[in-house]
Amino acid sequence: MSEPTTTTARAGRRAWGGLAVLALTSLLLSLDVSVLYLALPHLSADLGADGTQQLWILDIYSFLLAGFLVTMGSLGDRIGRRRLLLIGAAVFGVCSVVAAYATTPAMLIAARAALGVAGATLMPSSMALIRAMFPDPKQMGTAIGAWYACFMGGMALGPLVGGALLQHFWWGSAFLLGVPFMVLLLVAGRALLPESRIPSGGRLDVASVVLSLAAILPVVHGLKGLSRGGDPVTSVVTVLVGVALAVVFVRRQRRLADPLLDLSLFANRTAGTALAVSVLGGVVMAGISLVTSQYLQIVAGLTPLHAGLWLIPQNLGLLAGALLGPALARRISTVRVVVTGLVVCGIGLLLQARVGAVDGLPLLATGMVLASFGVMLACTLVVTVLFGATPPEKAGAAASVSETSGEFGVAMGIATLGTLSGWIYRAQLADGLTSDAAYTAGLNVVGGVGAAILLALAVVTALAMRSSGPPAQPVAADDASVSEAPPVPAGR
């Protein structure tokens, strides 16, 4: 994939300052999410939450986040991405305080639901603003890489920060962690972030909003049910109901002059391939991460804290991939970096297929570092590719579709590969293997299947992106889709 040769305006210090605000916010959001897993036992004991309530405390956020991403991306395109971002930040901060001081499981579940809706405003608005602020393709790649690096940094720091917080404070501190940065976003965002919208975006179609939620939520719920060993018939029927409603949603979008989701995004081969990388990358990494984390405790016998320490190297691999992807893309073609990342990830997963039940930790950690580094090397640039292949006025829609595809991939990976691992485990137990050996066999199969998927995807990506031509020119700083942005003095 060749880079555009047209000269575009380069971002100044004001744009980089705005990126710093967005990146720090993403770091705290990801850190906040990873801390919750450690806080769950503490808050459950304090609030008296039963097993079902604990699942809702964890799941309601991701359900509504996934359900509202497309809607919020489209809404930001219409009313202004900065405006929606600041509204979402204010709601997120208030709801975080409510969650921290919740006195009942129902109150915490309601607060988490509101956090999911507010969180859905942050990702698509942030990514669309980054595109508007950085018209130069190379700067845009660097900016996206920095944003992802901070997001992954939060995931890496989560176990350590969470352990420190919960050792000295009560569980509500996990929710209060991001509040100061939401305040920073509200204050600095008005000064540093430009407003960006579609000048004639049309009205938001309420029926499409309802249909999108009715399609996404049953699919996510059904997949999570399969991953947790729920009634398979009920879970499959739930997924099929969501798929049927998705068909109705798609048909409606094709008839609307101003659709909630512009289906033309999928017509471009480059954009379609980028979304496939996002979905399948999420499927594989979510599945292998689930099985790996359980291996550390079930087979290796580590405590949750020690298991978290063993997961830090793979999170550092994610961070390194996010930082190096844009830098490598400036020296070689973007498609080569994406394909290389997929191949490196596949090699790492092949190592997972060789992990043994005894003394398997070094090989396991090495494989996960390679897999994490490779997948982030690819996925960081996939966002840049997707933006380059879509028109500027659809930046919010492209960002929301990208994030939704990743969330859907994670849910599907836990359901499919998690279920595959469980099936292998039960089959091996029936054949007389020990519990450790049976579980390791499931890990090996998931690693092999994941490697096959990503190596095949690398071949498809190389062919599809290379033959599709250069991506569309990123939005220029004076494009009509960017409005109300205060002028940036020369040299700034």
C-alpha cells in the first residue's frame, strides 16, 4: 500500500497537546477497566452481591458499550465530536463517583450501565478528532500509535496499580481512579480540541438506534452465555435473534438518505480487510488470553497476584507494538507492517501450541509476548488504514465500526475458542489424562487454531490491501467537516 504523495498541512503544538489529553484519558480508562477485575471479590463481599449480580456488574458495561458505539459515532458526526466527547466525559466522571459509593449491587449495576453508555462516546469521538487534528498521514499514524500505546499502558499497569489501591484503600477507589482525568478532559478539551462534525449530517434515525441495540445486545449476550457454559440452545437462539434483527437494521440503512451506519464503508476492499483484521484479531487474542490466564492459576498453581505479574510482559509487548507500528510504517509500506505483525502473532501462538503441563511458563510467556506484540503492530495501523480508506465526513462512523468490530471479536473469541478449550479439556479427562494435562491440551489446540487463523489472514491481507490501491487522502485541516476550530498560529 503506497502512501499518498499529496502535501497536507502538518499539526502543530496545539494538536499534540490535545492528543496528550486524549491519550492520558485512554490510559486511565483502560487502567480503570483492568483494576475492576481485582476489585470484584472485595466489592462483592462488601455489597453482598451473588454470582448473577457479579456477572451483571462485569458485563453490563461491555453490553451497553458495544450496543451504543455505532449510535454514538453517528451522533458525534452530527452534533460535533468534541461536544459529545465532553458530554460523555462529564457523565462518566459523575457515574464513576456513584459507582464508587454504591451501597447495593443494583445501584452499582445501574452505575456501570450508565458508564457503558458514556464510555461509548469516548472512543469514536477521540479517534475521529485525532483524524481531524492530524491531516498529515504520517503524523496521524504516530498520533494513533501514541493513543493506543497509552491505552495498552493502562492495561499493563492495571494489575500493579489495582493491587496497590486495594491494599491501602476500599474497593471504590478503583472507580475513582479516572475521575481526575475526566476533569482534565473537560477543562483542557475546550481549549485544545477542535470541533469536528458533518456540516449536513441530517437527523438521527431513532428507529435505527433501537434496531442497532436490539441486534447487538442479543448477540453479545448469547456469545457470553456460550462462553460461560450456559444453556447452549438458549444462547444460540439469542444470537440468531440478534442476527435476524441485524438483517432488518441493514435493510433499513440501505433505504435511508442519512443512515445511522453508512454501509458504503464495507464496500471498499481495504476498509473491509481492515475490519476483518480487527474482528479476527479480537477473536484469537481474547480466546488465547482467557485460556492463558486460567492456565497460570489452574495448571501452574499461581496466586492471582503472581498470575498478574506473569501477564505484565505480554502487556508490555502490546505497548511496544503500538509504539513501533507507526514508526515502521514510515520506513516500509503499511501493508507490510500489518502482514508482518500478523505473522509474528501467528508464530507466538504456535509456541502456545507447544506449551507443556510441566515447566511451561517460560515458553508460555515468550509466546504471549510475541503474539501480543504482533497483533498490536497490526491493529494499531489497521485504524490508520481504515481512516485512509473512508471519506473524512465518515470519520466518526469508521471509528465506531472499528471499535464495535473489536468488541464483537473479543466476545466471539471468548465464546468460540473458550468453548473449544473446554470441550478439549472434558474430552481429554474422559480419555484418562490428568486435569493439568487435559487443560494444557485445550491451550495447545486453541494456540494452533489461532495461529492458523492469523497466518491465513496475513496472506489474505497482503493480497487484498496490495491490490486495492492507496487509501483515500486524509482530511485536510481546512476541510468542511471540521468546524468551529480556533485557528492555530503558524509554527505552533
